[in-house]
Amino acid sequence: MYVDAMDLRCSSCDLAVDPLSWACSSCGGVLDVPRIALEGSPSGEGVWRYLDWLPVSGPISLGEPVTPLVRLPWDGVDLTLKLEGALPTGSFKDRGTAVLASWLKAHGASSVVIDSSGNAGASLAAYSARAGLKCHVYAPASASPGKLRQIAAYGAELHAVPGTRQAVADAAVEHARVTGDAYASHAWHPMFVAGTRTFAFEAWEQMGVPDAVVLPVGAGTLMLGIAHGFADLRDAGLTDRVPEIYAIQSTACAPLVSDGPEPVEVVAGDTAAEGIKIAHPPRGRAILAHATDVLAVDDTALWKARERLHLSGIYTEPTSAIALAGLSALADRLAGKKVLVPITATGLKSPA
């Protein structure tokens, strides 16, 4: 169901905002898209199979496939992996970007800007090329070289920023302020989360509703899409339950390992899980509200899990592997349960 531009509203004060806004102009809050009733039957395959369940029309596509499932024994858990690296740019980010780019193009954007540790930037660069949008990507100078090369290959203008991940975000926001380019942040823009709901829809059609989903969480856009997507399916009467959701962070940057409803203040340290090194997730409250639990594991556990995956034939970037390290820590709790873990990106992203 197409969503009218004026239905884009602040999650805190309910102010209706301009369709190219990324945050509330009044209070600075994150924006939400109204809940969409799941009407009609999906048709086709991939992300746009669910076009009637998405808030856009006129989809921009790179031929997104249905990503495969792989069963894998793991510490007594009934584990299924969903290989998101099969998407066009090699990561789950394409689910959100396909919808976000379609929205921005439909509402008159001609140039976009994003800050990213790599995968979201590569995804936006690719879909911008497809849509005919000028794209600027601000990325950490220390990001994986393969990701930076991929961004540049799509014709985006790459701005490598030294310093912290927050410095990268600040530079991108300032670019948007000065130039008027649309800030297409996957962490902030609600259309990105609307697109990641398709992970839940697709998994439901492939395997039903798992007992639990375990995944890496930084900005939380995939986790929130999964939570919203399964809730939408339940509310439509298509299933009678939602899965437990376990968010895995790195001990080097774990603002969501909190005893309360608010993220805690952290200083991000070094971790191979660069995709979740987000010290101040904009949707932190929502993540904590939807997560069954949040736990952090260190890089030693990450590398052990990654090696196990590789020796099982699954080539993944380090950020994805941290979810399996977390699953090992949760093994007693999840024993005998049907657990789904998204392999969020291919190992070709970070071969070193």
C-alpha cells in the first residue's frame, strides 16, 4: 500500500514532515512510517514480491533474489542461516536501500548523501546509479578497502574521513545541510526499516516463524525490520506468534547492553565487527523495546565463530560472524529451538 508523503511522522511528537526529511524538524526525533496492513497476496520474488506491503510504488530494482536458507548444526541449536550476501551488492542493506531509493526518487531527490562503514554506502551507491541519483558516501578512512572500492566502482563520490565513526556521520550531515542533498542514512530514514521488513516476510514464506532470531545489531535497522515484519504478519492473521529476538553487540561497542529502556553512553573501541560499531544508535530505544535480550561478545569469540562458519562452507564478513559467537553464548537458552540467523554480508566484503 503506497504511503502518502504526509504520513511520514515523528515518532516522538507526531509532527508530519517533508518527504525528504530524515529527522523531525521540531524535536530532532526519528521518523516512522505508519503501520501498513498486509492486504492481497505476494506476487513475484525477492524484495518486490511484497510491493503491496511496502510504502512505495515505482520500485527501483537490481533483480533482488530470494536469499537461500542453509541448515547448520551449532551447539545443540536447530540453526538455519539466511544468506543475505546473495543480494545484489552482497549485504542485507539492499532490502532497505531498494525501498529508500525508490521513495527518494519518487519525491524529487536528485542527489543523496550517506555515512556508512561500507555496506550501506555500497548499497546506496548501486541503487543511486540505477535510479540516476548523484551519490556521496562518507566512510571511515579505516573501512575495509574492498568496500571502499565497491562504493567508488558504482560512480559515487567517496569521502574517506579519518577519526571516529561519529565524525563520519557528522561530516555527512553537514554535507546535507550545506548542499541540500537528501540525507539517506540507513540508521535514520524510516523507509530503510520499511524495506528490511521483507526479510521477515521472505523467511516466513520459506520456513514459517522461527522460535528465535539471533543477529548482529549496531543501528538495528535489520532487527527492527524483522520485529515489525513478523508483527505485521501476526496482526494480519497470517501467523499467530512472533519470534524472540536476540541482539548481539561487540564488547568494544555495546551501548545497547543496558539494564533499562535507554542505551548507555560508550566510547567505541576497536573491533573487527565494523558494521555494528555504532556508539549512539538513533533508534536505540526502539531496539531495546523489541529485543528479547542484548548481549555482547568479544573478537576472540567472533574469530572462532567465523572460522567454524568458513569450515562449514559459509564465507561471511566478521560482522556477520559475531551473531554466531552470540548464539554459542545463548546455546543453553536456545537448545532445541528453531533459530534463524541472518548472514548479513558475504565474506568477499572483508577478505582480510
